[in-house]
Amino acid sequence: MPAEEAATGAPEGTKFRAGRQLTGFLTAAMAFSMLQLFLLGALGPRLVDELDMSPVFLGLTTTIGFGTAALLSPAGGRIVDRVGPRRSLVALLLVSAAALALIGAAPGAGLLLGAVALGGVPQALANPATNKAILAAVPPARRGAVTGMKQSGVQLGAFAAGLPLAALASGLGWRGAVWTAAGAALLTGLWAVRALPADPPVASGGPHTSLVPRGTVAWLAVFSLFLGCGIASVNTYLALFGVRQLGLGPTAAAGLVAVLGLTGIAGRVGWSKAARPGRAEWLPGWLACGALGAAVLLAAAVAVGPLVWLGAVAVGVFAVSGNAVTMVLVMQRAAPGRAGQDSALTAAGFFTGFAVGPPLFGLLVADHRYGTGWLLVAVEFAVAGAVAFVWAVRDRRDRTVRSARSAPAGPVVRRRR
């Protein structure tokens, strides 16, 4: 059985065709899976004013969406392993379109929160479905590059929310911009139905897999939790910080999110290519250190406003790249048939961080303490870095011990009588 087939459990004839078309589609799927997060952040100033929302409530929308994603991720990974990536990706795009359409139609807080919760479903499916597609179609030597590119789709969504869709909101209103995004997600989903090859028949059962992360997956999930706390706070409140603390206009403040998105694309692609075995294990810790510096720049921007742009660049290059590297590590370490489940459990930690971080930041924003909020983000990144370095040291030690145990014994010297 070929290595890719063993990693996914899919028959050879059902594999996706590797190439630019697959990479482009997976990138688009990742972009739509989390587009609502970036739209809520980039359009936050308009939403706060029109729907009479408090900054704390804006953070609550992120909590609802990613709390749902965190709860559904373990089950979502198991579902992807059973039904296959094509069905999962089509469902992801259609549900994304429905969630975005409901956000655009929301007359107030109630429906908005319901739509955001629905948007947690595609988030739960995104990483396991796209990772499983890569393992099914992409040769091992190219998986890091393709993973970085498809993970950059998340930041492509940030760019789309921060520049073209924010500019569209200036003319059509924020609802028109969100509905435009919903239409694009629907068209992509319909294209997926026609273009992607069929999955194998749905398995009627399979071996029981634990919903509790263990070993490497557990360490990566904890790292992702603290990383997600910091990234979500930046995504949710960066534009509002620009408007209310630094005096930027809504479109210019949304441009901060666009800068974050563009630099995140470059960071995810570049660092994922660099994440080769032996080096990949140390990258999460070093990227968290860079993210710590980015948070300090944002805190300093309270006094020196232009530093906010450098902070946004650094968050994109370092913080948001950490998640792409963890997905490369998951695929390097996944046992046969567990790629979807391991990806989902790691993503669950990330989504939990996205659910927890913004409300904590929002409590500080309510008292206009943005500087303290960015320092809280710095602490979250510092804890993520500590977890990553401790795991890397333990992993190197464990691998050394296993290598020593598996080494062949030396030649036996027989003494002549």
C-alpha cells in the first residue's frame, strides 16, 4: 500500500489530483472557513455603531464562534476520517455561505450570535479535511509547501476582509459586503461539487479513537491554545484599537487587518517550507518569541502610534505562522488513518484559545486599557513559547532514547578456548 494511501485509508483511485488546482481550492476553503472572524474584526467599528454593540459583546461573538468550533472539532475530525475530504469540503463551503448570509441579515445581537455559532461548523472541518486531502494527493517532499500555502488561505481571508470587503462596505454598507462574501462561498461550494473527485464509500464503522489528545498532539494543542488566545485578540480588536485609540478612520483601521493578512500569507508559506523534520520541532517556540515581540510593539503603539503597523506585520510573520507549522508537525507525526482526528484535536486547542482570548481582552478595552490588553497578549505568547520549547526538548530526548534502543547490538566477540 502506498505511503499516502496508508496515511489516509483512502483507495488509490479516490485520491485528489495534486497540483495548482488542488492547492488553490484548499487555500480558498481555508479562507472561507474563518472569513467571518476577520469580517467581524475588520467591520467591528461599523457593527458596534449600527447594532449598538459594546466592545465586550464584539469579543463575545468570537467566543461563540470558536467555542462552537472547539466543541465540534474532535467529532469533526472523526467524521472527516469516515466520510472523506470531498464531502467534508463541500459541506464546509455551503455552511460558510449560510453563516455569512445570516450575519449579513442579522437585525440584532440574537441572530448575529446564532449565525456566528453556525460558522463554527466549517472551522471545525477545515483543518482535518484539507490535511487529509494533502496526505491523499501530495508527495511527502511537497507537503510542507502545500500545507503552508493552504494555511495561508486563512490570512488571505484576513486580507479580503481588511481591504476589498472593507472598501466595499464603504459603498454598499457592511451588510452588502458580507452578502458578497456569502455569494462567493456558495459559488465555490457549487464548483467543488462538480470538480472534486468522489470520496470512497462511507465507512460503516472503524476502530475507536480517543477524543482526548495524547503525546505530541496534546503538547501541540496546549501550545495552540495560548497562541490562539493572543491571535484572536489581535484579530478582533486591532481595527477597533486603530479607530478608538489611534484616531484612524474605519477604512484605514481595516487596512491593519489587511496588512496582518498579507504578512501572514508570506509567513505561513515560508515557515512551513522550512519545517523539515529535525527543524520543525523547534520552530513553534521561536515563532512564539517573535510573536511576543509583536505584542510589545502593539503595546508601545499606545504612545507611538505608527508602531501599530510594525506590530501588525510582526504578528503576521510570527504569530499566525505558528498554526501552519503545527499542522505540518501533525502530518509528519500522524499514525495511519488518524490524520483527520489528530488535526482536529490540535485545532480544538487553537479554537479554544480563540474563544477565551477576546473576552479577556474585551474587559480591558471596556476600561480603555489597550496597553494592558496588548501586554496580556504578550504573556499569552510567552506561555505558548515556553510550552513549545519544553515539548521540543522532551521530544528530542525521547527520540534519542528510542533510537538507542533500536540500534543493533555490536558484534559478539567469542573467546577461543
